Amino acid sequence: MEYRNLPDLKGLAALRAVVELGGVEHAGQSLHIGQPAVTKRLRALEECYGLDLMQRRGRKLELTAAGERVYAFSRLVLDYQTSLLEDLNSLMRGQNELRLEVTSAIGDHLLPDILLNFADNYPQYRIHSRMGYSRRIQTRLATGLSDIALIEQAPDHPDILVQKWLEDELILVCGPQHPLSNTGEITKQQLAGQDFVLREPKSSLRIILDQKLQNFGISALPISLEVGSTDTIVEILGRGRHLSFLPKFAVAEALKHGVLRQIHVEQLYISMKLWIVRNRSSINNPVAEAFIQLLRESTQ
């Protein structure tokens, strides 16, 4: 392979800073270099690729078509570089830390209690947690950028170990002001006449829902809104116009306090499992072992 003409990370950082901070001056301040140095790095990057990456429109610098592609690449490369540095720093600090990733629904509704419980029982250990989409989490696990994750979809990858954690289900819910709020059960045909607010298509919850409904004979629901947060969906349901399918663990408190109502659909049960997934390299990680043991004990 040819490595001599690869772009410099400093050039990619300069491009990203100019785009995200709004100009050369702010980019220089962020990178702790002068404006001429920022310009020099941008020119070197353009020479590397042989294309103009930015163009001036009035007083503003804008990305060219080639610049858009290089900017997207710079974000990916620099994010991975940051993760690598975090990983190396973790190695230097010793074996008392764990890099945990969770999906947003688990992070919002289950993770706080888990972290507090772990901190009480294992004060000598540290967990660094972050939320993301299942597919991205799986990639980070497979490449060793994370140690362990809690997700709704079990990955199929030779470097990832999968253990079942919890049994749950996706249930149909609405706010107390919805016309169906006092209805015990409806048919699947009645779903077609409703307005739905659902998670976004690339979320694991939405993928599971679409697959299960397809198997049930429902090719599509009448979707009015797609939202990237279960908490936001609960807020929208409270206005009384929409229905949604959400994980039972995420709406248990809302159901308990009457904020939401559950509606049963005739002959429909959408089971869902939550999984503990880990990179094979974390098998001998004492923090990972302690974390999994705590999860097991808390669900018995």
C-alpha cells in the first residue's frame, strides 16, 4: 500500500475546526495556532487530495463538494483517534476501569440505577459510559474501542460475546386524554386509523418493532412523527393525539402514575430481550466481571 501521501491529522483537524467553529480565526484559537498556520494546513490538505476543499462566498468559507466528503472523513478519523487515546490512557491507568456503551432507552431508564448501585458496591472501580445506536456500539465493541454494552439487539460477530440479560416487551401506549385510553383491547385493523409517534428508523427499538409487525401482517403504521428519544415520545403522548409502541421497562413508571395507559392489541405480543455484549478481550477484565455479576444479582 502507498502511505507516503496520506493526509496529516493536523490538516484534518484544521478543516473540521474551520467548519464547526465558523472560520479560520476561531479555528486557530481552538487549535492554539495562528491564522496563517491554519491556512497553511488547509492548503497542505488540498495539495494532498489534489482538489479545492473550501471556497469563499462573500466573507464566509464554504465546503466544496470534495470538501464535504473530506470533512465527513475527518470527523470519523478524529473521533476514532480520540477513542484510541482514551483506550491507551485507560491501559496506562491500570485495570480498574470499564468502557460501557448503552442504547438511549437503556441509558435513560435503566443505567442511572445500575451506575449508582455499582458505585456503592465497587468504589474501587470506574465506569465510563456513553450512549449510541446499536450498530455503532457493535462496531466499537468489535474494534476494541469499548469493553461491554447493554443493547436490545444481539450482534452476530466472532469477536463479540452475547449473554441474555432481561426479558421485556414492546407495548402499545397512549396518554390518558387519548380516545382509546380506556379501551381494554383493540384489533390490528384499528391500528390503521390512528396517529403514531415512533422512534427513528435506525434505532434498535424501531427495527425490532418493524420486524415484529411485519410478521404480524402489518406492513406499515400511520406514522405522524419520528423522534429520537423515548422521554420525548412520552411527552408527546401526554398531549392526547398519538399512540406509540415503547419498551415496558421505559414506561413502567409512567404507567404506574397514570401518565400513560396501555392498550392491548388482539393476538399481538411483541417480545424483546436486552443483551449484555462484550469484546472477547474483556473476558479477564475484573471490572467487567464485577459489572456483569451485579447485573445478574439485580435481576434475580
